[in-house]
Amino acid sequence: MTVRETVRIFDTTLRDGLRGSGIVMSLEEKVDFARQLERLGVDVIEVGFGGPREVESMRQIGAAVSRPIVVALSRVVLKDVDRALRGVETAKRPGINLFNPSSDPLLGKSGTTREQALQRSADAVRHARRQVESVQFTAQDATRSDPAYLAELFAAVVAAGATVLSIADTVSCAAPEAFGVLCADQRARLGTEVTWSVHCHNDRGLAVANCLTALESGVRQLECTVSGVGERAGNTPLQGVLEMLEPGRTGIAHDRLGETAALLRERSRASGHGSEAP
């Protein structure tokens, strides 16, 4: 009998899920929801973006859970990295998710060259890894990037200490077959042991399908939100992914899915924006 590898669930409901979804939570509600995510069995909780006004709330959320890795999202700017790390230092298992554009369209918007992006990304990863063991690097807009440059960028951040690499379909342009090929190609080019992750948006209704092809290509972490909440058409819905996976491939307690989704709906109604949530 073939043993299927475990799939890690990275939950970003409290970060990307609240962005543009119309759901507003108080700090107390965020803490309660983080505890519910821990009971649900997610492996990683992303608690916010490392902005100046978010640090204290992230610290309280991170201190409220003990089993999951708690990460904050940050640009590859060292002052931002330090602020994000302050936000998770109260967590028992702190980590960070660093992101930088990898596509020419987004690099052009920021006035950054490929070489500058690579160097800044590696420097930020190296800086963060001196302080925490769990360092994820996310290639923003990876699905519109030059595959050769994307592999070069990933190799540089792994050499600097990244432990997780995330391929982000930021503008939701990927189709399942091509996305699977991209994931397999990047894994083959790197040729090293690292955890691969995917972050998919659902504008074309393909987020779950893209995640499944990514798993077939060797990816072992999926970034989701409860009920797929998030900006535009939302993120990869956790429930949809779990419906398509064999029992036992994740640490999720399926009997807690309903109560977790209900808690999110309750928060949405309480904010008066329930109709805006995907």
C-alpha cells in the first residue's frame, strides 16, 4: 500500500481573507478565530501584514495559540521584516512570509530590476532566518514570470535560508494543466529538499483545481481561507480542497469545519457586510 504524503494547510483567513471581503473583526474576535483555527487543526496561521498598526494585534493573536506556526506577511524591506518579526515573537512557533514580485509586469510597476529583486529577497530571507526557523518566500505573480528567472530567484532565497517556497497565482491567470507543469518544472530546476506551497486566487473558479494539480506535481502546502473569503472572487476555499483530498492527508478535524465556517459567518453578519463575502 502506498503511503500518501501529508499536506500542510496554511490558513490566511485572518490576513488575505479579511482583505476586501467586507468582513471586519475586532482584536478579540481575531483571537477567538485563531483559537478556532488551532482546534480545527491548521498547520500555519497567517495573522496579518506587518504594518505599524498591526503589530500589537498580531502579538496578541500569536500568543493565543500554541501548536500552529504563526506567521506575518512582509515585504522584502528590512525595517518591514523586523516589524513583522516583532508581531510574531510572542508566538510559541513564530515564522514569517516574505514576498516580492517575480514577474516583469509587477517589477516594472515598482521600478525594480530582476537583479535588484533577487538581491533584496535573498537579503531579507537571510536577515529573517537569523531570528526565526520558519521562513517562507512567496514569489508574487509567479504564474506570469519567466520560469528561468523564477528558478533563479527561488535558488537564491533557498541559499539564504528559506524553508518554504510559495508559487502565487496573484492575478488568477493560471489554468490547472499549465499550473501543474509550472510547479513540477520549478521543483525539478531547484533540485533541493524544501517545502513547496501554492497561493491561488479564485477569479476564474479554478483555485481548487489548481491546488490539486500542484499536489500532483509535488507541492505539499496549500494556502487557503475558510469558505474561500478574500478580495475579488476570494482565495482557495479550505472546504473545497478538503472535499477533494483523501481522508487523513491533512491534520484537519473535519467535524469542526461547520462550526468554523459558522463562526466566520457570524463575524460577517456582525460587521454588517455579510453580503460582500464570497
